[in-house]
Amino acid sequence: MRSAMTVSDLLREGTRTLRESVSESPGLDAEILLREALGATREQLFDALPSPVRPAAAISYRKLLKQRVDGIPIAYITGRREFYGHEFIVNSHVLVPRPETEFLVEFALEWLKQKEEPCRVVDVGTGSGAIAISVALETASQHIMLASDVSPEALDVAARNAEALGAIVQFVEGSLIDWLEEPVDLILANLPYLRPDQAHDGIEHEPAVALYAGDDGFSLNRSLLEDAPNKLRAGGAVIMELDPEQRDLALSAAQANLPDAGIEILADLAGNDRYLRIQTN
């Protein structure tokens, strides 16, 4: 008589299945999806490893595995993504927040810490609202936090996240910073920065509007830098995320539009030229 399949057996099956797919972390993905299917925490999952698995749970799990094999990101399957210690709602209308983007939050917090008066801060291309909401939460909403996006669907996700996490953020449907009626002290931007030829299977399910920006991938950041002198207060700053290949493009555009500012390219934890920092006088 065949013994019943255990939770451990099912986890091994999931890992084998994902090892042959687009997943770069099959073991972790298999575990996350099994926790989702069982409605279990990590601790509960490991406690249950020797236990027989319910047939309905196995069926549910294999459906989730099929989505991952098809290339759908884990965050879209579960509907959640952790960013800067907070859990955000995500779906196919927004880019999945990446760990390297947390640096924009860290920069903003350090910069705002030096200010005695409340500042006006804008997160351009907010998507899920991860950057704006994290800054608002970490500063106890001491500053005026604005966040914009061209996608009403993305703004709906961002507004839901702000409500769920208790953050005070003003969301605006608008392109870049054209809509700003008053200047701001700090511009945060993680805009689309990929070229069309950089498309690959790992990102095919994420919204193209949140990924690509013209033939050189820099068109949106270039336009933002052109508008920045008219939208940034004296002593204000800009921090934006880049494709490391755009180092020279970023420096050239920044120097052309803000020639008297302090301009610097900063590396991410992997040593890649990932961020453009501008500090005006």
C-alpha cells in the first residue's frame, strides 16, 4: 500500500518542478508557494513537514507551481511583496519592488534627518507606492509626501497600500513632475530605465510602461532632469535609480541641466553604478 504524500514530499516535488523553470531560487519559491497553498507560516510549514498533505492542498499547490513555471513572478502569485520591512500589495499593474530600490528610501531618510522644517518630497513613478509610503512611515508623516504615476491602476494599488499601512501620501495622476504647481525639496525617482532590447522572460509579466523608456532607456529620466531646475527648491536634491550602463548619460544630462549642483553616481551593494545623486545649492 502506497504511503500518503507528506508536506515534505510535496515541497521536494515543487523544488524539482521549479528547478527546470525560470525561477532563480527554486527552493525558496517552492517553499513560499507551499506556505501560500497551506495558509501556513514558515514555522508552521516546517513543523508540518512529516504530516500527510490534504489532496485539496496538493491540487492548489500544483496550480500555483504552474503559474510560476509560466514565468509569473512570485509576488504576483501571492499578491504581496516585502519592501523596507513592510508588506505591500502588488499585482500586474505595478512593478515588483526590488531590494536595490530601498536605497532611495535610505537616502531620503538620511537627507530629511538634516532638515529642521517640514519638506515637500515627491516620488515620481510611484507604482505600488513602496518608496513614498516607506518614507512617510519612517518619518511619521512629518513631511509632505507626494507621489505620482501615469497609470490610474497603479495609483489604485498605491492608495490601497497607503491605507493598509497607515501612511499619509498625496497621490496624483500625472506625468513626471509637469503637474507640480509648487516646487519641492526632494525628488525621488525609480522610473522605467530599460531599452527594448533588454527584454527577457524574467520580466515579461510586469507592465511594459513600468520597464521601458525609449531606445536608450533614459528618455524619462532625461525629461525629469530637464524639468528639475524649475521644480526644485534651492538646496533641494534628486536621487534616481539607473541602469548601470547609463552612468555617462546620467552625468551628462545632470550637468547640462543643473551645472552648479553637486552631482555624483553611487554604487549599489553589488558595486554597480546604480544611482544618480544631485544636490543643489
